Amino acid sequence: MTYLYEKAPNPSEGLRLHLNENTAGCSPAVLDAIRRLCATDISLYPDYTPTIAAASERLRVPASHLLLVNGLDEGIHAACHAAVRFGGRTDPEALIVVPAFDMQAASADVAGASVIEVPLRDGFAFPVDEVVAATSEKTAIIFITTPNNPTGISAPLDDIFRIAASAPYAVVFVDEAYVDFSGITLVGDPRLDAHPNIVVGRTFAKAYGMAALRCGALIAPPETLASIIRVLPPYSINIAAAVGLQAALADTAYYEWYLDQARQSKRLLYAALDRLEVPYWTSDSNFVLARFGDDTKRICDGLLERGIYVRDRSKTHGCQGCVRITTGVVEHTQRCLTAIEEVLCAGR
């Protein structure tokens, strides 16, 4: 079986509530920083030292434990190749808790690992016992996404540490792409020091609104990052992303404003779904998964007619009849809710 990343529609117009992007855009400070670039800034290879220092301070990790990557996608890709190439396994396997981000299976597959999927339990509970049971001497890398996508539910930190302890020979890649919205992170947990096989992935695409600039980070001990660095090109972060990230990290007021917008939007969406008697899962992220059941196609088509994009996740494991809706700017959420009520009430 071949695993590929499934690209969703990427329209240039309309309200994009289907890709979990920052619907407000990046901080104005990011644009100002990019505008200040001069000709030699662009003609010379970038010095990442100030960007690494800014990220190190903001994420509260030593600079030696931080690796900037060209989007978290590159970090996932590189971690897979390093785990397979340098893990010493003749028939390597990648365990992935599903549902999960498509890039995890796609990267493991192209790196040469057999993909072993471990599904979430009923109700999307985290399957810690099943993951531990699935590990073996073949396991090269284990992927855990928290908060999960598309459920928005966080994995218990105790369970992650238990998995890391049960497979010290494997890389445990913890994808924290949406952790800004939950605050439930492995980073800063004193237990992390005892598990050098854990790699934490972060992105600046979501809360910081820098998806198009492609900038992410991996957090792990230097000896763990060393093998990943071997499979990466030396200058994969472009200068616009480097200076833009410094500006984004410094503008904490804008960051906190957007997190508050996401919190308010989730409360509005929960209230509307309760009123409409549509089941949903409480989310730790900037999106909500709701089960519209037989109304799913009508909801997606009806919103599309109104220029609003949401994500039908019916083909995803355990998500039949479910739609994922990004919760960002309150005004955008209100527009989406008005449209949902129009479509549902017309049908009923």
C-alpha cells in the first residue's frame, strides 16, 4: 500500500475553515520585518542564530535542543528518514495512532518503513495499551498527535511517557501542532529529560499565522537531533521565514488575541451545535469535529454555495458523518454558524 498526503481544496477566495489555518492572518509585525529585508539579506545565506535564540526563549528550551525546519512537514519527513536510516532495523515499522496527519504515514512509507496503524478507542480515547502491545524490535518510530487531528482531543501525558519507556529504542514523535490552543505540552515537563527518544514537533503555521512561510521546530536532546540534522539540507529555512518568525514570536499581544478569538469561537460553535442537537467533541485545538450524520453532504455543499469551506472527514477512521470546522476569528465563526442554521433549518 502506498500512502500519500491528500491535499484539500486550496481556494484563493471564500472563507477557509477547512485547513485549520489562522483566519486572521499573521501579525502585522511579520510583514514589517519582511519589508525591512534588503538586497544583501536576500543574496546571502541566512544566519539563523537570532531566530533560534528567539524561538528558544519563547518555547523555553535550550537552543541546543531546538531544530528549525521548513514547516513541521519537513520535521516529520526528516525524523522518519533518520529513524529508518540510522535505527539499525532490517524491517523497520512506524506505529501511527490514527486518525492522524497524512504526512506521518506518507513520510514513513517513503522512508521505507511498514506503516502499522493503531486506532483510537471508541469515543476517540487514547489507546495506550494497544500502542505498547504493538511495539516490537522492528519499531523505528511512533507517531502521537496531541491534540489529535481531527478530534481535537489531547493524549494524556502519562500515556506518552509510558509509551516512550516501553520502546526506548524507537523515536517517539509527538506532534504538537495545535498545542498553543491547549497549553498541554511535554515541553517543560521534568520527565522529558528521562526520555531522550521523544521528539516534540511544533509549527508556527496555526497560532502564529505563518503557514505560507513554512516554519516549524523539533525539540529533543542534541544527540537525538544529530541524526535528524544529517538528513536535512543546511539552509532549508528562507530568510523571510527566519525574520518573520522573530517578529511573530515577539508580538505576544497578537498571539494572545488570536488564542482568545479561538476560545470564543469554540464556545459559540458549541452553543449553536447544542441548540441544533448536533453531536460534537470538546476540542483542545482551533477546530471542532461535529457529527452531522446524514446531513453531512448537505452541510458541506450548502456552505460551499455560500463561499464557506469546511472539511468532510467521513473517510477518516471513526469519523463517518463528521465535519471539521476551524474556529478562529469570531466574525468568521458567526458567519459559518448563520450558514449552518440556514442549511439545516431549510432541510428540516
